[in-house]
Amino acid sequence: MLGRTMRRMAVAGVAALGLGVTLTAGAAGAATDQEQAGRVPDKVAFDRLLQQQADAWTHESGAEFAATFHPDADVVTFNGDHLRGRTEIAREMQRYFDTYIEDTTFRTLSEQIRYLERDIAVIVRTSCLITAPATTCRADSLSINTNVMHRKHGRWLQASFQNTRVEPLP
């Protein structure tokens, strides 16, 4: 009984995320309209990085994927591998593309952006994989990832990325 309840809660939680995007302030509380308007260029930069990552996925290019990260970034994959630094991210992502990741694209279903500081943002995204020729998410591919974005020298890149596959408790 508890298993079914937990599964329903997990599914309801994912459904509640919806397809919207939410920008929020850090611990100080909700951002004002003026603060939100000032963050529009950041959102454009975040979207550009996400598109660059999606294109790298489609091209199955570890190097393109790694280019969205700072040189000393960390990636924790859905299976728990910890990749350290852009060079290792590129190498290991290429190995994943060549060995484990079939012809897929990923789709972002929702995202929430929260600023910890002016130049540090946390983005939590729900996404899934789509296997060609399908146009809908694979049932077993829903994941939630956390991206720590850091603006350095005026440029946003990922400092850390943690991907967790959604597998409701039985």
C-alpha cells in the first residue's frame, strides 16, 4: 500500500512540475518584476547552453557536450559516474555516446531557476529521452537534473551537473 502511495506521489509531483519555467530568487525571497526583467539575458544564455547541449547529444559529440562546462566542472551521471573536468567529461560522454546511448534526443519538460548569488544559479530540470522515430518520451527515461551555473568573465557555463533517473519506489 505504501509503495503505491509513494508511486502516486512521485507521479503527481512530476505532473505538478508541468511544462512551465519558474525564476525565483535565492534565500531572500521572491524576485521583483524588475529583478526578473534584468535576468532575461541570463535566461537566454541558459537556453543557449541547453540547446548547445541538446545539439551535442544529437551529434553524439562528447567534446561539444563538454564545451558547455567550465574546465574544472563536475558531472555526476544517472548511473553514478563522477566525471571531473572538461577533458574527462568529453572523453567519457563520447564513450557513452559510442557504447550506451542509442539514437536519442532529449526533451526538457520543465525547469526552475534559482539564483544563489548574482553569478551563481541553480537550474533544476525534468527531461526525458526520445528514441527515433518516436516523438514522445520513453517511459523509462524520465530524469531530473541539477545544473549549477556560474558566470565567470561575463560568460555563463555549467560548474556542476547531477542527473538522476526517476524510478519511483515500488
